[in-house]
Amino acid sequence: MQLNKLNIVAIGGGHGLGRVLSTLSFMGNKLTGIVTTTDNGGSTGKLRKRSSSIAWGDLRNCLTELVDKDSIGSQLFNFRFDGNDELGGHNLGNLILYGLGEVQSRPLYSIRLVRRILGVRTQVLPMSETPTDLIAFYPEGRCRVGELSVDEMPIMPKSLLLAPLVKSIEPCIKAINNADLIILGPGSFLTSIIPPLLVRDISNAIANRKGHCVFVDNVVLENSPAAKLSIDEKLHWIEDNIGCLPIDSVICQEPSVVSNKINVICRDLADQKHPHHHDKDKLINALEACVSGLNTNIKTKKIETDKQKLA
């Protein structure tokens, strides 16, 4: 089954989700990105300290991954100020989104406006429009607040939660409900992939999905305690924290990976020029292999749904 015939939702944060969206950009409006909004570092962190707002950095990165790198729009939104003054370290795209967020009544409207400016057809959505932070609880009783603190810890947390608890937005849930394929990752396990799953209506929507959900693992070990976990340990951690295992298969780089829980597709996925990136063609081929039997599954589920409506 060809990917361009599917409705696809990709969920995550940072550069990992941006890479997936860039890889699948040919799908246009049949592709939706749901972006983590808990970052509290860098330019985004400075803006969040100034006033309560969602984290704009990952959203900006995903939007610019969907436009030509040589375009004025890309250069404008990726421009970063240098120096040690009050603008030093700030990304112009973050400032524009932050300013629009102060003017517009909803972050969603700001993102839609930027999509029109950049000519982005793919729907890019925040996991929530309400500001929230990541809190990690550790076995010895300590807790850490914020993505930066979580990333600095040398051991896996026992659990994560969002404070405050937030709801997602209707377009996110609608996209998941309509998705034939849901992609989680790649990216930082604790700070990019897990936060959207902590939004209860997102995890509930994925748990009740009609489509296939695939977890795309990193091609190189990340710089976090999650790097020490096997695939099954990651899946078990998700199950313990989310209350279900919303994943049907895994795509990974390591050739010897096996799982007692779900199907694993092992492929060489690394980009030769940038070994820490997924090669776009290789990732597309792996996703094609993952959904090769999806057409039959979709038809079967549709028949079952139709029968239930008639009953």
C-alpha cells in the first residue's frame, strides 16, 4: 500500500518530528504533525519565562522543515540573533510566533497564519494550546520540573506527568481518529515522544485508533537514560505510564532487535552524510513495509464497523 493513499499523523517534538514531516511532505494535507509543547530551554525557554505561553520552538522547527531551505521564509524563520544582549540567542521565528500568540486569540490561529505565509499545506498542530510543564518523579523520591531538568538526570524517572494537566484540541483528536497510520518518534524518548501521550485525550484517541501505530526509534543512541533501555523496556515504560500500549510495531536501526510484545522491522535507516538522521528514502521504504498489509486491515475494520452500524 502506498503511503500517499493514507491519512498519516506524526507525533513528537524537536528535530525528529521535523525530519519525519519533511520526509512525508509530498503528502500535503493528508499529513498532520502533532507537536510537543513542553520545551523550556533556549530561545523558547526565555520567552516562556517572560510570560506564560506554549513552547513555540518545536512548532517553528516543524513548520520550516516543510518549506524549501533556500526560501526567504525558511531563512527568516530560522534566523538566530547572536551576541550577549537581550536578543542574543533568540530565534526570529520563535519571536514571530510568540508575538502572534500575544495578538491572536488562539495559538492555533497563529500557526495557521504562519502556514499561509510559508505556503505549508501540511497541518501542524500543538499537542495543547494550554501552557504546561513536564514533571519527572524518581524512585528515591525526588522530582524534577521542566524538560531541561529531566534531560540532565542520569537515571530513568519512575513516572512523568504534565503540570497542569491539559486537554488537546479538536483538530488533533479528529486527525488521530481519521488516521490510517500514526507515527511516534523519532526523538528524545522522555521529552519529545512521551509528553503528547500524557495528554489524556490524545492517548485515549490513539488507544481507540482505527489505524496502525508505529514507533520509529532513533538511528543513534540519544543522550539520556532512555538510551540504555531495550525496545521492550521502552514499551513497558510507556504501558506503565500511559495505562495502555498504543503501538502496533517498531522500526529501528539495530539489526538484532527483537520484541516479545510487537512486530519489529529492522533496517539500515541512517543517512550517509548525517549518520544521526534518518535517510528519507530509507524511512519511506521502512514505513511502506510496515503498512504493506494495512489495506486489508482497514477494509476488515470498515466492514466490522459497517456491520455494527447495521446491527
